[in-house]
Amino acid sequence: QVQLVESGGGLVQAGESLRLSCTDSERTLNTFPMGWFRQAPGKEREFVAAISWSGEDTLYADFVKGRFIISRDNDRNMMYLQLNSLKPEDTAVYYCVLDSARTYGLGSPSARQYTYWGRGTQVTVSS
């Protein structure tokens, strides 16, 4: 059973950075595409970034605009989201996701593609 666990969230000021991490205790991450979504209070869940199983291909939401970087280290069974130049509107719960149906596949901006979701990590950006 895949259990995704996020970490690295916190409270920062506008303009600062955070690095989110995601792992799975069963060491099942390294052949599947993964991604990050977020949900702010009172708003719909939205796509942030996705990465292929190898890490060679990435996708980003338009609002990222070069501020966030998704990466993975398959040897360490880890995925990351580097959040730079944070804005108050980036405040949300960030979720790690994994698509177990597409071994060696690409990531996607569609939430329906992802079969496993973590519980999320809170990112709060003060102005």
C-alpha cells in the first residue's frame, strides 16, 4: 500500500523560500510519475507541477512562472518542490500525488490521473 508523506511546509514571509519533500515508506516511487497539487481555504484544488518517472520531463501551472522547481531523487525515493519568491496567494495545503497506473510514464495536470494522495503539508506566506 502506497502511503505518501509530505514534509517541509511552514510559515514564511513573502519573498522567502521553502522546500517540500515527499516520500513513501514502501519505496515504490521510482517508476511512477508524480506531482504536486494545492488547495487554499475556500478555493478549488489546483495543479502545481508534475514530473515524469525519470525526472526528465516536468510540467508547471502557469502561475508558477519560474518560481517553483519540481525534482526527484529515485535512489533516495524522494520527490521535492522548491518554492521560491513565495507570495501570500501561495498559502495553501500542498499535496504530493502519484500515478500508479502509468509505470515509466509522464506526469499530468489532471487530478484524476493520480491514484495516491498524501495528507498534505501546510504552507503559509505572510505579507
